[in-house]
Amino acid sequence: MPVRRIALLGATGSIGRQALDVVERNPELELCALASGSADLTELARVHGVAHVQVGGDLTELLEAARPDVVLNAVVGFAGVGATLWALEHGVTLALANKESLVAAGELALAARERGGGLLLPVDSEHSALHQCLEGRARDSVHSLVLTASGGPFRGRTRGQLEDVTAEEALAHPTWSMGPKITIDSATLANKGLELIEAHFLFGIPYDAIEIVLQPTSVVHSLVRFRDGAALAHLGYPDMSVPISYALTYPERAATEVPQLDLAAGVTLEFLAPDLDTFPLLALAREAGEAGGTFPAVFNAANEVAVAAFLEGRLPFLAIAEVVDDALAAADGSPARDLADLVEADAGARRLAERGVPVA
Ligand SMILES: NC(=O)c1ccc[n+]([C@@H]2O[C@H](COP(=O)([O-])OP(=O)(O)OC[C@H]3O[C@@H](n4cnc5c(N)ncnc54)[C@H](OP(=O)(O)O)[C@@H]3O)[C@@H](O)[C@H]2O)c1
């Protein structure tokens, strides 16, 4: 494989740090740019010999200067949207962890990909799994997608049992070790809602052909059902090194340090239906996705505001869904023609959501 120059955006985060390990293991991967939100990158840039570094600000300036072969977008939240659109527009391979950008900017992103003609490789483990199960299959042979969810730390609880849960409890994810925002999203099932919309845009599959099931051990990363009655699943221990490595070394599939599944030692493959009454954000995401326009962007923005408030102790756990529901009800969902429209819709949804959040 010829050397690939990688721009790692969100280098100091959970995905970013694991990506650094993957790069170190593979001599054909070379870092050419690093970005963070506020963390100092001087030492990281020195160790990896990276010339293009940016802390906060407009990520497209960094990408213009560095001209990478691959953008690994591991920024958290809507802040990653400019980089996603830049990579797609320029036909630069996009390894996408930042699902929020695809959720918020789905239509714009698909149009940019069409123009740019580059690769869009998901890093989310479920979508990486789906990408692999779908590869080489005729689209009309696909019956539906099945996205799996662990169910998070509160699986099996009632609404009454969730009234007083703290950020610390919500941050204790049973199977994945991730950054704080996605961990809270996993506890509310908003993460699976975002992934539902992400899958719709990535694979062009209608919402009513994307099912969500709980798979508590997170060993089955997702499945594709085919029209002949067969279902292909992707299995492995829950470790993000695998989808990160897959996206960065595609289509070669480099070796990782992740152990092979020890099937004979016992692997539990239980599947359950999600509890949509206790975790309403999943149904709200589906409604927002089906409504289209900027409704997914509103869902995302309101959720970001509510999750930040919950992490700061300003909002109860169950109110996260209420804030998102109210913001969606107040939004007009008009389509975004360009990034400026989308940024405006995002900002408007944040203002709506803030109204529902007590001031500190
Ligand atoms: N963690 C996982 O296992 C996992 C799995 C699947 C998908 N994802 C997705 O991957 C993305 C990253 O998740 P994470 O868990 O790695 O989050 P994280 O640990 O919170 O890290 C977020 C990264 O984004 C950077 N960042 C924040 N705002 C920025 C901005 N305005 N400009 C540039 N960089 C910015 C942060 O920099 P600072 O350190 O300076 O704040 C940090 O490096 C999310 O979209 C998440 O949904 C994560």
C-alpha cells in the first residue's frame, strides 16, 4: 500500500488516541495534520513530526494547508461538519467517526460526495460492520439493515428508576469505553437514533428498512438481511481499533492487536427489542429522520445542548429527551441549501434547546 497521509481531527479524544495507535502500527500510514478543540498539541505534533496543527477554529483551513489523502474526522459534535463536507467535496477519503456531521448535514454531504467522488468509510463500529456486510452486494438483494445496540448502562430500567440518575452512573458504559458525549448518548439511546440517521444517509436505505435491536454483549456489531432470507452479521470483541484500522487501511485490512473471538469459551448472543417508552430519543430520532430537511440537524443540536447540560448537572437525565422533543416541535425543519443555512438551523435549534435548560 502506498503511504497515506492522514489528517487526524479530534486527535486528543477517545477515537483520536486509538487512531494514533493504529497509525503507529502501520508504517504506510503517516500523520500530516492534527486538530483538537482546546487541548495543546505541541508534544503530539513533535512526537509524530506533524507540521500542520490546529486547536479550535475552522478545520477546513488546516485541511487546505495539509492536503491529506485521508481525513479521519473524530471531532465530537456539529463542530465536525465543515471537515466532513470539505473531504467529500474534494474527493478525499473520509474516515468518519463524527456521526453528528452526517446526521445534521446528510443531504449536503451526499451531494458533496456525488461531486467529489471520493470514498466515505464509516468508523462507527455498526456502520463499519454494515459496510463490510454490504460490500459487493447488489442493492436490490438487500432486504433491510439491523443496527445493534448494547442498551447502555440503564438497559432494563423503568422511567421511575431513571429520575435521579447521575452523570457518573450514565458514564459507566457496560461494553464500550468512549468519550463523554457518546457515552451519555448510549445511555439515552440517542446514539442509536443518530446511527439510524447515519445509516440511512450512508447506505441509502429507507428508515422503515432499518431495525434496531439490543445485543447486550456488543459482539454482533450489526447485520444485513437479504431478500433470500439470509442475514450476514459482523462479529468481534467491542474494540474501536478494528473499525479505525479498517477505515485507514481499506481495502487491505491490516492486522490489529485485537484478539480473535474465543467462541468455544462461550459468547452470549442474546437479542432484545429496545424499550422505546423508557428511551424516547430513539423514536424521536426516527421521526426527525423521516421528516427530513433540517429536522435531523435540530435533533442533533438540541441533543448536544441537553447532554452538555446533563453532564454539568443542570438537567435531569429524563429531561434530555424532553428538551429535544420541544426543540423538534418548535422547529420548521426547512431544508438547508448550503452550509450557511445549516449552521443557522443548528444555531436556532441550540437557542430553542437552551430555553428548556435551567441556567447554572
Ligand atoms: N469513542 C468511541 O468509541 C466512538 C465510537 C463510535 C463513534 N464515535 C464518534 O466519534 C466522535 C468522537 O468521539 P470521542 O468519543 O472520541 O470523543 P471525545 O473523546 O470527547 O473526543 C473529542 C475530540 O474532538 C475534539 N474537538 C472538540 N471540539 C472540537 C473542535 N471545535 N475542533 C476540533 N476538534 C474538536 C476534542 O479536542 P479536545 O481534547 O481539545 O477537547 C477531542 O480531540 C464522536 O462523533 C462520536 O460519536 C466515537
